[in-house]
Amino acid sequence: MITKPSKKLSAGDDVVEQSMSALDLYLFNEGKLKEAYKHFGAHLVKDDDGNVRGVLFSVYAPHARIVSIVGDFNGWDSRTHVMEKVDDFGIWKLFIGGIGEWTRYKYCIVTAYGQTIFKVDPFGFFADERPETSSKVYDLMGYQWNDADYLSKRRDEDQGKEPMAIYEVHLGSWMTKPDGSYHKYNELADHLLPYVIDHGFTHIELMPVIEHPLDESWGYQGTGYYSPTSRFGVPKDLMYLIDRCHQAGIGVIMDWVPSHICKDPHGLYMFDGEPLYEYENHDIRENEVWGTVNLDLGKGITRSFMLSNAYFWIQHFHVDGFRIDAVSNIVYYLGNSMVGTNHGAVDFLKNLSYSIKDQDASVLLFAEDSSTFPGMTKPVKDGGIGFDYKWNMGWMNDTLSYFEKDPIHRKYHHDLITFGLSYLYSEHFILPLSHDEVVHGKKSIIDKMPGDYWQKFANYRALIGLMFTHPGKKLLFMGDEFAQFREWRDKDELDWFLLQYPMHQKANRFVKDMMKVYRHHRCLYERDNDPDGFAWIDAANTDQSVFSFIRHGDADDDFCVVILNLTPNTYESYAVGVPRKGMYEETLNSDKGVYGGSDMYNGDPLASENTTMHGMEQSLHIKLAPLSVSVLVYTGGENQ
């Protein structure tokens, strides 16, 4: 028997509407409804004493002929609980009494052509663990957050002037249990969080944790945008992990995929038998390269679905930002500028930024974008797209290409390191060494490096040193911090056993110390987006493959001198110009023995000389180690 609830019903801390208002329907259709998840999905209905009466189901399926709810409670019989189409817009609803949290269910849809299909809830808050595919009723309310101080501090900071070092993590392979099974979100808090703090990272970026059927997709082909994947526990376990991170001062960025979905039959794909959230045009709907389907972000209902999803993760999970995947596939049809600009999707990105920033300007948006589409990090009010940061794919490709070359040939490719500075201030950049660079036969970061065993590690340290002294925020994929030799494999945990070996221990120590230097010296981060925060000392020493530059902080006497020697040659007395008279201290040298180097470093403070060099009136003579980075800090004072 179908039981109808009253017009408004208590559902935790929310009020579930039996019928959407005319304004809500208009906003949903126009792509401007920010909390669609309050109107759709499965919501527990409680009486005044908090006792569960049942569940109110609501789904949007305008092309369906019949919609019913099936589950364990009715033996998966589609004839038992047939939904009511409550308006001409295409919304179906049904209240079922006597069921509660953890109830498994799907929507059984008879299409306009008479086909019967079974779909998970697009707005479902939880799902069965693979290989099962049902949605599950879940009560999101009741978690007691303890991160108010963190959120207040985040909102007060000028994040562009703060250090940012992001640790990119795939939860399924960071660490597993002895039997190979996954840790739960809340269990990972006791392992991952201390590790991240010990290394000095400021943020964790979680590769997609939305529900997805195939492990090998890494979460990028989802079926449950509102469902934290059940692989790692229940939604409140994820809340706990994020809460713990916030209490420790660590931000959490969510990898978010608004552009494409998988074609698994139980998911969003052809939800009511016809293209609903995706493009109707087959030629731009099918993403043949990835075997996925492109969502139509110019369509109002799709915009509302994704905009509401961003609000959902901010509201219920307190995420600090979104790394938006494959932005080039959004701004251009099929990711191809020759096919044309997707103006509807571009408008979606602008509206997303405007809406989120209007609610909380401290929530960050990151564009994983390989295109040259202009204004990605320019505010919407100034004609831009509104991202806070864009991944600097050009820097990543050029830098890795340079470091992969034998040092004897590097002098012919000097511009791969210097070219990036010519466009550095066109956007606000993240320097990424991400998961994409250590899979599919590309080799791990350490294994990309040329030379023998010792030289590989020396090159690796120099690369990390360049990354952390170069303008731009930082992102490092898990395993890179201890120089894992194997490519990343999503089925296996990281090769933690490598930390038993001295060179990996020392490489890991270098990363930790480099992070300390980066976070301690404001000149290395507070003027990332200011052209006056960086100056070449010598960008033209191609024959020796030596690069030297200055990083300036806001204070006049706050600056670092960075010298990179990217060949195995050594120099007992290398002359480098410096901008001020006084004393300089080598705060970090990657060639120290504790990092696995040859111990050629400058131990005593260095006094500048009244000798013109590199267009500067003062200069230093330093020891320059092979395949190394040296960071010198100006300490002031007069020459002795």
C-alpha cells in the first residue's frame, strides 16, 4: 500500500518538501538550484520524537512511462511500490512507511519505448559495496564537527600568500591491511594524518571518492556523485577523516569530475532511457578516448545537479576545495579546440565559481587543464573563469622532459627550464607531479632520472629542489616523497619497504627538510603571483647547465638565492651575483651526505664581495656540488 506523507516532513536537520515550489522547479531547470539534494533522493522521515516513520523517495525522470522502487523490502518486485508522477516536469515521488536507514533500493524505470531498466539513485547518499550496485538509505545528519577554529582561520587567511604543498592520495593503494583489503576512512586517519603532518604537507588531495563500479577507473568514472564510495566505509567515516585533518590544520581537496560519466547501465547514463544529463548529440556525447559519456553542462538540469553536488560536499563534508578534472574537455567540445568552444560548459564553470565564492570565498577551485584557454584564474567579475589555481602542465612536461635527458645533452635544452617563466604570471599556478606522470609506462619519478643509481637520486633531489623553490604552489603524488622506483599500481599499496634502504630514507629526509625550508622562508611562497617575487641571476649559462635565481618576500631583506647545477661537474669556487651586501647562509644543499650526496656543501656563512657579477655589484664564491640544488638565505649584517 502506498502511504503519502504530509506536505512537509522532518528529515534530520532538514525539511523535506513533498512538492517543489514553482521557484525551485524554475531554478532546477535553469541550472541555478544549489541544494537539489534536499528535494531528490531518499530521505528518512521522522516524527517529532525523532523516530523513523519511513522514507520519502523522489526522482527526476521526465521520459519515463512508469517508475517504481524495488529493494529487499519488497523482494525487488516492481509492481509493489509504484511512484506517483507529481507534476508535468517529470518528478516522481513515493513515501514508503516501515523502512529506514541501510535499506537497499533501486529505481525500476519503464522507458517511453517499453524497456525496463534498473537505476541507482542519482542523489543517493550511500551505496552497496562493489560488485553490488544498489543504493542505500543513509542518514547524513548527526555527525558532530570539531573544526570550527580551522574553518574560521581558513576564511581569515589570504591563501595566495600562504604556503601550499598538496599530497595527492589514492586511498585504496596508499596503505592496505595485511590481507590486502582496504582501510576505512576513519582508520586511515590514524595512519595518513600523522604521516602528512610529519612531512610538512599543508593539504591532502583525495583522488575521487565518489561511488564508482570499477577500481581501475580510480574514481574518475562515477555512478554516485552524492555517495562517498563504500569501499572505505560509511559517509560519517569520511566526515571523521576530514574533521581530524582540519583539527590538525590540514586542508582536504576533493578530486571532482563534472565532465564525464561511465556507461555502466545502473548509473546516470541514459537515466530514464534517453539522454537526460548528457548530450543528445551522439558525436559530442561519446568520449571514445576514455570510453565514457560527456555530461551536457550547458543543460540546466545538469548544471543544477553538479552545482548542488559541490554545495553538498562543502555543506556536509566540509571540503576545502575541488580539483576539477579534465577542464580542457569541458571548455572545448571533446577536449579539442578545433571542434569549438563549449560556451554552455564555460558558463557553468563561471557560475560554479561565482556561486561557491559568494557562499565562502575560502573554498578553493583548481583547474587540471592542459589547454591555453585564457583567464582560468581570473575572477568572474573581471571576465575570467574564476578558478583559484591552474595546474601548470607546461612546467610539468618541460621540466620532466629536461630531467629525463642525459646531463651531457641538457645544454641544448636549457629553455625547457627557463621558458615557463615567460608565462608564469598569466595564471595562478600549481606545480604538479601527479599520478598521471607515474603510470602507463611513463616510469616513476626516480626511474625517469638518467644515470647510475647515485645519479638518479641526485637528479631526483635536484628536481624536488627546483619544484619547491620555483614560483607556484606544489603538488606531489604519494610515493614520490620517498622515491618509489615502481610505477604506481592501484591494486597494491605503496612500496613502504623501500624506507628500509638508506638511499630512500635519505631521499625522504631531503623532501621533509625541503618542505621545512619552503614553509619557513616566506620569500619562497608569499609572492608566487607577483612578478617582482622572482628574478633570474643567470638564466643563460647553457654550457654549464647552471641556473641561478632570487626569490623575494614582501620584506626588503627577505630573499633567497637558489643555484642549481644540473650536470655531474663540480666547482670549488663558483661565482654568483647577489643583490645585497652582507652575509649569506646555505640553509639547504641537496648534496649533503645525510641526503645521499657527496657532502660538498658550504658549511660556514658566506660574505659577499665587492665584485660585480651577473649585473650585480655584490657576488659570492660558493662550492657547487654535482647535480644539486643550493638555497642561500640572506642574513644581513656587514661583511667581516
